[in-house]
Amino acid sequence: MNQRLWTHCPIGLLLVGLLGLALAACGHRLVRDEWHPGVPKTSGIVDGGHQEGVWTYYFENGEKQAQGAWEHDFQTGRWTWWYPNGQTRQEGEYAGHGLDPWHFSSSPRTGIWRHFYENGQLSATGPYVADRQVGTWQYFTAEGRPFATGTYSAGIKDGEWTWYGSDGATTLRGAYAMGVRSGTWTTAAPAVAAPAAATAPQ
């Protein structure tokens, strides 16, 4: 969902000689789309041809897929995504401006984000700065047990990381120096394959 969601004015208005009419039609207006009659797909405001204010997106089964605000075509403030079963998928905030002011792009993620499994259990949580993971992140199994904890610098593993077994005991511990293993690593049990949560959600 971390992408620009386009909305256009009716193509029939974009006729030669009717530019003024087209611009008027692209003023402040509510835009709604449906999967089929009675089942919403998208709903939000377009003002001057730009997405503004709160927009809501839906799955074909009628459940919400995502909701959050836009400011002049950039995601801003708090956004929430859901699974088709209604459980929260992820939630966090956008800074409200592009990473590159000369190009259209999605807003950078900022602050604490939380990611969830489809069963509602927390999968991962930690902070973003300028759309890069920073500081301490925590990862959990689908059963709710701690799986790993570690730190990032500008989206790269940097600092101490620890992995845990099903009994909560430490199974692996060591440090990274900007993505490269560094120093002494210790293990208490054979390493196990990391679940999806162990890879930083995007």
C-alpha cells in the first residue's frame, strides 16, 4: 500500500476547447468507486486534481483494506491496513511529504510502526525515520512469543541482536556493524529458519 493512488477527472470532460470546464470539474469533490453495486471500493476527496483528506479503501468482501489521509497527493498522518478478515495488518504514520521534492513519491514512514499476523498477533514493531528502520525492533512468532530483538541504523542491522527459542531462552546473540557480523557470536541451540516476521516488513 505504500504507493501513490491515482484519481482522475472524467475523461469526457477533457475535450479540446473545454479546459476551463475540466478544471472546474476537478475542484473539491467526493470520489467513490464500487467493486459492484452496493459494495464500496474507494472513497475520498479530490481537490484541484489532488487527493486530500481521509481516504478509505475496501476489499471486495466489503471489509476495509486501508484508511488514512492524503495531503496534496502525499500520505500523511496515521494510516491503518487490514486483512480481509478484519484483523489489523499494519499501522503507522507518514511524514506528509515526498522523499524527493522533484518527483512524485510516497511519503516516508515515520515514528513507531506495528505489523500483525492475520490471527491478530503482533508480528513486529519499531521506529522509522525518513522511511528507514532505526533503533530497536522487536519480532514475534504467530503464537505471540518473542522471536528476535535488534537495532537498525538507516535500515541496516547495526548493533546487538538476539534470537529466542520457543521456551523464551536465548538461542543466538551477536552484533552487527552496518549489516556485517561483528565480534563474538554465541549460540545455545541450532539455529532455526526465521519466520516471515524476522524480515523487516515493508
